Amino acid sequence: GGGVFQGWAGGYPEIVKENELFERYYRELGIVPAGEWGAFMAALREPLPATLRITGYRSHAKEILHCLKEKYFKELQNLEVDGQKVEMPQSLSWYPEELAWHTNLSRKILRKSPQLEKFHQFLVSETECGNISRQEAVSMIPPLLLNVNPHHKILDMCAAPGSKTAQLIEMLHADMNVPFPKGFVIANDVDNKRCYLLVHQAKRLNSPCIMVVNHDASSIPNLQIDVDGRKEVLFYDRILCDVPCSGDGTMRKNIDVWKKWTTQNSLQLHGLQLRIATRGVEQLAEGGRMVYSTCSLNPIENEAVIASLLEKSQGALELADVSSELPGLKRMPGITKWKVMLKDGQWFEEWKDVPSNRQTQIRPTMFPVKDEEKLKAMNLERCLRILPHHQNTGGFFVAVLIKKSPMPWNKRQPKVHQKLPQRTGDTEVTAANSDNNSECITEEPTLAENEESKTVQELQNSDTEQSKKEGVCGPPPSKKMKLFGFKEDPFVFLPEDDPLFLPIQKFYALDPSFPKMNLLTRTQEGKKRQLYMVSKELRNVLLNNSEKMKVINTGIKVWSRNSDGEQFGCAFRLAQEGIYTLYPFLHARIISVCIEDVKILLTQENPFLSKFSSETQKKVKDMAMGSIVLKYDPDPEKPDDLQCPIVLCGWQGKTSLRAFVPKNERLHYLRMMGVEVFKAKRKEEESESKTEEEGQHRLAQTEEGMDVEDKEHDLVTKMEAEIGEESSHSPVESSAMEVENKIEDLDQSSKNANSHVSQESKNADTSNVKD
């Protein structure tokens, strides 16, 4: 009965998978259908299958899917590991377009088995590039039920470690031809350290529409945006409210839950969950959708929170019927009757039965609504609970709420007085800090109110206003901010007349429509090392709220300073991570290359021009030295060749042409072209003769200085044992360094030739955050 499953259990034989109180509690509540209890408990004792998701918006998704099915999955056929047959991976029937898969391979087996080494390396490498995410199956459900469109403003309230955030970013970029969708994701987490993990996850997707902030979700401040010269409160079209929970749905993965489980955990979390959910619906736009979710099976953390929220909303909220969404997903309806149990096993059916000495532990909101009519109107059965034995997953709970009108406590408040207590720089702009509906939020501020608010802010901190005028969005001045986490560098937008921009504009022949106002740096003084880009909408948020919120990271790197770059006509070279955003605006420095040229660029360190096709040599001949774009367009008449476009950043020297692409991205492109990258051996020592641009880029590396991203790198690598859930984005939590020890280092420049790849590699190596 201990559930010890040798070879596949992930190394937890000492933990006995029994908990009498857990069984008594859930048997009594009846969340498992009659006759299924044995199957339910047996499933909980089995290790969780590994699941992965292919990044859907990338043009390469189809190629990756094809590669997985035709190559790696076929190699798993008839394979035995530790005497046990490996089952063929299966696609999740309810996830769209076969983009999510599960396999009975545990992470331990994937890492240790020599037969699976090639598959393991594929997963690690593709994860680093952002093409695959290791994510628990049930965790994929909430973003799908949000029904996100590319124009939606989205808040992810408790976002770390970031796999759901990554899904939301994908949905914004549903059309790859639109570099700047109108929507954005603000991803928040209360834990400063976990915010850097979140940044690392989001960065793989290279989006200019994501901002990571660090706040207590239950009191996340109201943000303002400028609408036609008028300040308005920012309301979100979609909110993901995946709250902290007791996590008893994760027993298959977090084995500790077996011995630590008690009802006390859920009783302690209920109040916080309700406050976060309340704060969420306050910030939701009318007609907007909020998904509340937990990885717990407990009604105290689930239906009780939703029922309490619906009751105090007085009709402003309703539960959406999502029974027809995600066909193929097996689910149980929400329950309407439950009881409350203390950790000593004592049950209470009603609030009036709770003795006064227990009334701090047990709250009235934990009990079901007694009024049958009210209860019926709530439609709690529209919630959905996922049970582990129904489709071999973890346990999960989801409720989808629609906001029909402003929250009643917002309507009742006199508007003019709302803003005055919100001092500039005060991070504690609490909105939902109690259970008694005393929140003070303005749903629809008037113009006069905004003017008054603005005057107060100017009187209290004119320096902040001056900074905003200069496009500087610094961290809030509050001393409380500096007590935890890094002191973040400011976000400084490039001024309209910045002399830095003209040479860039000229060198790359930027389109007149290029939104240069969206360029920012992280240095207020001294040399600007990196140029980042955000969408117009996030620029609006940054400029109007820097005194209210602690922004950890936003923007995608588009240019990096090149030492002595001026001699090539421009001090900034293109950065690979931002090239797909930037490419539509470039009209110069672009060379079309054939697939054979791409293979040379990706497999050779610094190939001479003579190695390339005659067409490419002709194009390069008349072009000045410096940073270039190498573009591959598929030929429909050659169906065996790669059928998706590739855009690479490169450097043209006097006698050679090279690609500046991070190693895992190189491996990705080569795999998609059918080049075997596993068996390659390391190169011999580099030849002593170096071309002039290699020396020049080595110099660039030393001059680059420590970028703000190094902070994230340092911190993420320290987090090995600290994070739970799908904390590492890797399907097999292994650093890229493991791969480097086994396959050819196709790009020596990542070590010795240029700061761009050097920095990218640093970021890539941060995947080793667990195990």
C-alpha cells in the first residue's frame, strides 16, 4: 500500500503514500463518484506522467510536431527501460491542434537512461529556445478557458513560475505577422525571487508585450493609462487568478504532501484566496472574464471562495458555463454541499456550530450558502474539478467568472476621495485588505477627479513627474521597496531627438512607421549598452505608473552596442532575440540565403565567403561590413526542404560571414532542416589565425559590462531547491551545460567572439533551477 514503484517513482521510496485524515475527509465530502474511490487513490500513488507543450504561435510549431512524431517518438517504439516498456507518447485529446503530449517517462528516467539521451537533449535544447514547455497537463487548462484574443489586456495575478504566462503570451501572438499586438500581459508575483524565474520563462518567447511586476496580489495597485490625453484607470479584459493553495492535487508530483496534508492548510489559505479573487474582479473590465484556479481538490479553497465572491458581488458576477469548451476534457461539476473539518478531525456543518474559540480558524465564508434559491442562482455546478484517475493527471479546480457590472462596493463609494490616500511611491495601495467589503476602488474616475489626483501627485513628488516627462520610469522611491529583492534599474525611453537613433535609422533603413518612441534602455547615465523595445500599450502603462509598481522586467532586446561599431557605420548590431519583432521595419542590410547557406552559417564558426552560394557572394560583395540579417524563405516547389521562414542575425566581415545565434537556437534550426546534431564531436583547437571581426567582437565582449539580465541569471541559478510546481521550464530539469558536454559546440563564438551570444548563453544556462 506504500505506493513504492521501483525505477519510476522519482527516488522517494522512503515516503509512505498514506494519509488517513486525507482519505476520511474526501470520502466524507463525496467529491469522487461512487465506486471510483479505489481508482482515485491508486492514481494518486502513481507517478505523474511527463507532459510537454509545443509553443503554438511559432511558425515552426508544425515542424517541431512533425519532428517529434516522425523521429523521436518512433525511436521510442519497443523501447524498454529498467525492464519496463515505454509507452508511446499520446497527444492530450482536449488540447487544440495536437500541441500538448504526455508520456509515461518520468523525469528521472529521461535524465538517466542512455537510450533516451537523444530525446532528452532534444527536449532540453528546444525548451531553451522557447519552442517547447514542460508543463503539467491540468495547468494548461486555465489559459485555454480565458479565451484570449490578441487585443486583450491581461493580468496574471500569481504568475510564477510562468508556464501559464507563456501560454497567454502565445495567444497574444496568434498572428506572427503582427509584431506588436494591441494586447499585453502584466505578470505579477509576490515573491521577488520567483519573479526572476518568471522573467526567464517569458524571455524565451521574445515578446514586447509582457511586463513582470512584483506585488502582493491581494493589494495590487490600480494602474492608470493615458487615453487621448485623459488619465483613466486600467481595467483588464482577462484575468488569470491561479491562487496559492494547499496543493493536494499535486500529490503525484510533490510526494511530501502525503505526510504534510492537513485541513489546517486550506483553512489558513481561504482568506487570502478570497482577497486575491476579490481584488481580481475589481480590476476586471465589464464583460471581462476571470479564471480562478487551484491545484487543490478542497471545496474550502474552491467552491467556498467562489460562492462567497458571488454572494458579495450581488449579481455583478456570474459563473460561465464552459461545459462545451475543451471537448474531450473529463471533468466533474462543482459541488453545492460541503462541511468544514479541523485538523483534529472535528466536523462543522454550519457557522453557528463553531465554538467561539475556533472562530479565528473557521470563517463564515467557508460554509455553503444556506438559502436554496441563492445557491441555485449561483450555478456552482458550472465550476469544474479534474480528478487524477479520469485521464491520468494531477487534481485541479477551475471556475470561469464573467463581470456583468461594477462591483457593488465600488458603486457606493464617493469618487473624489478615492485617489487622495494613494501617495506617490506608496507601494501599499491596498484595495482588498479585509473580508468586510471595505475596499476603496474607483471603477470609473471622472476627469475632475483625475485632475485633482494629478495635482496631489505633483505636489507630493515633483521629481517623479519630471522623470516621467524625460521618459524615465524608475523604481518607486518608497523605502519599503528596497528591503527586499534587487533595486531595479530604471526604464528609460529614448527621447525623440536622441542622437543615438539617427545612425541606426540610416544604417538599417528603418521604415518611417518604426515606433522609435517604444525604444528603452536600462541606464539613466553613461553609455547605453542595450536597446529594448516594448509595445505602445506597455509604454503607456510604464510611463503612467512607475511610482506605483515595482517593475522587474519588460521589453525585448533589439540592438546591442558593438565596440568600435562606428567604423562600420553603426554602433549597434542586431540582437537575435528581437529580430522577428524588428524585421518588418528593416529595409537594408538584408541578404536572402538558400538552405545550404543556412546550414553553413549554423554549423561553421566563421566561414569564408567563398563557401557560400554564388548568389549570396554577389549580394554581399557590394555591402558594407557590419551587422546584417540573413533571411531564408522556403521554396514551395521543394517540399522536402524546411517549409517555414528563418531570420538570423549575422555579421559580415571582409572575407567571411557569420551568424550570431544562441547555440540552442542553432540546434533547433538544424534539427528542423534534418541535420543530425547529436553525433557530432567537438572541434579541435581553433585555428590560430583569426579574422579581424573576431578580435573586434572579443573586445565587444569585455566592453559590454554587466547587463541587467545578469542579475536574473545570478538569481535564477541560486533557486535550485526553492521552487515547486512546474518550476523549471524544462521537461527534464537539466541545464544547457549538460547538453554542451555531449554534443558539438557548433558555435565557438558563444565562448570567445561576441557579447550577444555570450549574454544569451548566460540566460540559457539558467534553466537548472530545480533538482
